[in-house]
Amino acid sequence: MIAIVSGLPRSGTSLMMQMLQAGGHPILCDDQRAADEHNPRGYLEYDKVRRLRSDNTWLAEADGKAVKVVSLLLYHLPAGFEYRILFVRRDLDEVMRSQERMLATRGTADGAEMRVHFERHLQSVKEWIGRQPTMHIHEVNYTDLLDQAETSARAVAAFLGRELDIDRMTAAVDRNLYRQRKA
């Protein structure tokens, strides 16, 4: 079984990975993408994931671990594994604001068009996952992670079927890093 942490970029997937790591769940990451001002606790990514479309031979390394896979790449997960997908959902306005700030492109992208694209993608990927016999999804609300960390951590541990340290998962949540709030 491979635990997949997914969602749109800037949706809270790094927080979910941090919680899993703190709780004792093995993760697959290589620290090639260093922490920065936008994500001071790190991204916890595995660089080979970016090439999932053309090379999935590394996926056996993720067996029994959690790995972050951006939602656009979920379609390229091969058969042959059972996937438990923790899909982090965040308010789209917050995602877009965080994305714009990170990319420093405010005003250069059509926000309305991007929002429509994200909405369509989220619906499409959720429906697609529902048709995959070896994929199981648990949606995690980003705001709930912050406001109800213990409850969210318990639900995640139950979904993954693992004994995790709930107190340490909860302690990994830092509300001070919630900077792009809904207006």
C-alpha cells in the first residue's frame, strides 16, 4: 500500500506530509527542494514524482510509505499497487492567492480562468479516482487540519489503517503559517 498525499499546488499537502512524518508514518522524500519563505518547514517532496508520466519505475520505493503527488499527476499512477490517497482540499481563493504570491505573478494570470480550470480538474480527478479499483480517497479539509487537528489526525490514521502518534501529528500544525486566508 502506498499513501499518496495529493491536492492542488499550495493546498496544504506539505502540512499533511509533515503531520504524517511527525506521527511516525514513513515518507518518501529527498529534500532536493529546500524550505523557503513560502514553506519554511519544507516541501517533503520526491523529485522523481515530477517525471511520473514518463517514468514510474521508482514507485516500488514508495511501498509502505507516503509520497506527495500533485493532483495533475495522479492519472499516471500505474496499476499494481493499492493507493490510499489523502486529498487535501483548500478554499480555491486561498489556493490561488498563495500560488500568485509564491510565483510573484499577481495580475499576469487570468484568475477567473484559472479558478474554472481548477474546479473542473478537481471534479474530474475525483470522479476518475472513484473508478479506479485500487485507489481509495479520503478528502482532508485544510481548514479542519488547522482548526480540528486532532480529529483530522485520527481520521487520517484510521483511513491509512496505521497506528500513528496523534499528539505529535497535532503538534506539527502551526496556525501561524496560515497566511493566505479567505477574505
